[in-house]
Amino acid sequence: MTENTVDLSAPVHTSKIHLPNLVLFLQGVVGEKYVLTDAEALEKYAHDETEDLVFYPEVVVKPITPEEISAIMVYANEHLIPVTARGAGTGLSGSALPVKGGIVISMERFNKILEIDAANHQATVEPGVINEAFQDEVKKQNLFYAVDPASKGSCFLGGNLAQSSGGPRAVKYGTTRDNVLNLEVVLPTGEIIWTGANVLKYSTGYNLTHLMVGSEGTLGIITKAVFKLRPYPAHNLVMLVPFESAEEACAAVSAIFMAGANPSCLEFMERDALDWAIAFTESTLIIPENIQAHLLIEVDGPNKEDLYKQAETIFEVVGQFKIGEALLGESADEKDALWKLRRQAPYAVRHNSVYKEEDTVVPRAKLPQLLKGVKELGKQFGFKSVCYGHAGDGNLHINIIKAAMTEEQWHGPELKKGIEELFKLVVSLGGTISGEHGIGYVQKPYIGIALAEKNLDLMRGIKKVFDPNNILNPEKIF
């Protein structure tokens, strides 16, 4: 190791930063207005939606061009200053927290939709564009961007890229990784590159686009993205099916696919999640006492008659289980009312209690075993859980609720052991410990449960090639 490199086992520290010089340099790059050091700004960028974690940067900078970011990265490399890129702050794994202080690069000024190429069904956008705003804009040209996380009304596309976010429609249309063609990236050493080409097929060396997506801001800072678009689905139907048993609701998921249905969304909510969402949204929906879970199912496509046939197939399948009266949303208002309950479930949980959200994913036929195991572990280790998620692709969000637990219990070894056993269960079922939220800061102690040491060594090697001084988003993933 040379004098100017830092081993991953010896992360960069911020104690050597000479803040006045750093601030002057950043002001020279982006202008005084876009360099923030006041307490209020540092507080805003010190946290996201991950539990109650807070890490303060020394300075926040808001560039607007790739060249400005490049200049910042060259300076940071020279002076060994940690840099963390930041989107909208909706993350749930601590991936964008400046755990080593240093510089936070806020991407909020990268907020332009640069081109919608309708002829080629693709669009070029900057990473600070809000997901839903992008969806709405391409819809005006009868085009469809399918990735829609629960936070679509506030999350940035850059954050979606960093985590390879999924959301309800991933079951049919894939996650962010499946919908990206090409990326412009500023590397930790300052070079600006494109990772691929704006084409539907790519077999020209290693796929750097797919490597960058999901790398949680540790390999480079994305400054432009070319997304794949589709024709907007002309019709959809939404069904809410109540089940007397949560495990039966999970079992019905695999049965629906085995019957030949192709839902665009298939979401699971257990009783507590829906109860909290009803109260949070002031919905008038009443759930009978014997109902323990619901599946929210959507089908979409160009032909409405085909959708009704699919709905009939789905109703035939779920009718083999102990269910209550199913609801079919046909009008826009009916569908919006049903979807509102599912999309607001995370916010309802947050409103009720401090919580830890574990983003587990298993083969969908193993969902009943996962849910049963979660409840058994809760009894063993003394925690309450509220579960919902994207059941169609086996992605179950397990919310461990603090409720009446003391601070000692909440941060104590018993709960940590329970989470560790939960992840071991997930892996034993053929799954892994994160489906769409990333590893970030909070899950990295558990990554060895899912990945062998050789896998981690390969990842560390990739990180070192991209970021030899370990300045970009250090202390994340491993």
C-alpha cells in the first residue's frame, strides 16, 4: 500500500479536514449560495428515514453539473476527505448517511428530465428528478416507467438507482436495474464516464451499468440515467382479498401464479398493518374480526376483457382458501382508495412507533414458512412485528416495533440476536437479507449471513478499483 492510498480496513477519518479551506474551495466550484455549514442544514442532511440514526457532515454542497462533482471528487481524493452523495433522504438502510462526516453532495439540483425519446421508448434524466414526476411526464406521451416505490411521490430516481429499488410492480416489470440502459457517472477519482450504451442489448465487456445500479453510492455518483420505457397499460383492475389466516394469504400467492395469472402487483398486508393504515388514512373500510391478512392484487394490460378473465382465474384460486368478501376496484376512485391503504402502510407504522424495518426476500412459495418463522422468533426474542410487502416477488417487509420496549431492550443483545436469527431463517429458505432497501449502514453487520467471505472479498476488490482511497460513502455494505 502506497502512502496515498487507504486500505478498506482503515477507513478515512475527518479529523484532518481544514474546514475553512474546504469551504473556500467548494464555494469556488459551485458558488457561495450552494455551500452550507450552518447547524440547521447540517441537521437536515445528517439523517434519513432509517430508524433514529444521525451523523453530521462538516459541509453540504449542491452542485449542478458533472464537472462540478468531478472537481469536488479530485479535491476530496487529494485531501482524503469522505464524500457521501445524497438524494431525497427517503432511504431505509442508512446508505446515504455521512457516517464519517466530511462532504455531503446533495443531488437536488440535478432535477431535469433531459429527453423523452418516444420513438425508442427511452428517456434521459438527472438523478434528482422525483420518481412520480418522471412517471407523470412520460405518461403524457402514453409511455410508462414501471418502478414505483412506496415513496414515489418524494424519492429521487438517483436513490432508486443506488438501491435498485423495486416497489409493487417489480413482480411484472422488474426492479430499477431491469429498467436502466445507460448511466453517466462521476468516479471517486474524478473521471466522468458512461457505463454502456442506449441500446436494448449489451454484450460489450463487463456490464458496468448493472454493477453501478444497487452499489449504494459506493462506486460512483450517477449524474444522468437512460431509462427504458414501455407503452402505458390502457386498463387495470385492482382486487382486495381478505384471508382468515395470514399464512394462507401467503400460500395463495404462489397458487395464483401457478394458475397462469400474470398480476402486475401482488401485495401482502397482515391485520395490524392494514388496521394502522386505515386509522392513519381515516379510511371507512371495516375489517371483520376473523380476517388476519389481505392480498392487494392488480392486473393490467391493453385489453380489458383479458383482465376480467385474469380476475376470474384469481378469484377461483383464492376461493380455495378461507377468505372473506373480496373487493374489486374498477373506477379510478375505487382503485386509488385501495392502493392508498397499501402505500400508506409504511407511514402508518412510522406514525405508531419507532421501528426497525427488515427488507427480506425469499422464493415466493416459501412466504408461508417465512411468516410463520417471523412470528415464532418474535415470541422467542420478545419482539412484536408488523408485516407487509411485495408478496408477488417474495419480498416481505418485517417491521420490528419498539412499542413498550425499553431503550436497553431496543438496543440490547437479545433483539440483535433475534434479527440475526431472522436473517439466518431467510437464507435457509433460499432468500437474502435485502430485496430493495440495500445493505447500507444498518444491515452490514449481518451481510456475512447471506454472502460467503469470498464474495465479500470480490466486492471489496471492486470497491478498491473504483475508489482506491475509500473516500466515497465509506463504512457501507461491508
